[in-house]
Amino acid sequence: MTTLALLRHAKSSYPEGFDDFDRPLAPRGIHEAQLAGAWLRTNLAAPDRVVVSPALRAVQTWELADTEVEFDGPLTFDPRVYEATSGVLLDVLHDLPDRAATAILVGHNPGLEVLVRNLARTGDPAAVRAVDAKYPTSAIAVLSFAGPWRELEPGAARLETFEVPR
């Protein structure tokens, strides 16, 4: 089985004069990102690959989460992840190497939420209800599927869990 964790960036701030791409994390977001990292360390196998949006709030989320995860594999900052549709995010996942059994994607809504809904037509009922209700900042959806990344398609995954570390 292949495992994918989709981490939405933590709570960001809206400082005057900053464009959307350069928004930093809010103080609450700093704490959320660290909690997300602790959750990932405890509940997910060590990732083989991490892909992060280059937007500042996503980069900061991963950097703080990684203080807990201590990831030492290939890290990619992929500009396609910023403002991506679920289709573009699926293209990003198709580019992952087959040897990556566990991957983390750090990105944004609405792309992540739509991607989860498109990929996972089955799953833990409580997790499905939670995703349907809201995909808040620092939320983590964990999906599993059989087969290589390039063959991942809508409906092929199972939503294993959905957590919002706070």
C-alpha cells in the first residue's frame, strides 16, 4: 500500500502590504504547525518524499512540522502546488517516484479538500464526515491506495483518517 498525507498549511496572518504568496504564519499557526509535525511523527510512517508549495505560509508550516518529523529525504518546493486545482495536484502526485511508499504534500485549499474528495470515495466514516464539514488550517488527511503514483486516479484511494492538530 502507498500512503499519502495531505497537510493544509497552518493559520496564516494577513499583514498589510503583503501579497497572498508572501503571507507568514500567525502565532497560532506556528503552534499548529508544530502540533501537526508531532501528529505526523506519531501516526505516519517515515515519509520517503515531501512536496511543499513555495508560498511562505506552506514553507513555514513544513519547516516547523519537520522539527518533529525530522525528514531527511528528498524535499521538493513545487510551484504547481500554489493555487492548484485538484487536477494539478494529481499531476504533482503522478510525478512522485514509485519507490516513495509514503509521501506528504503541503498545500492549500480548496485544492487539497477537493483532491481528498476526488481520490477517496471510501474511507473511515468519521473522517469522511469531518472532511465534508470543513478542511481547516493544519488539517491532515491520510489516504492509502494500491499501485504506483502515476496510476493514482479519482476513486482509487481510501481516506484512512482526518485530523486537525490543535
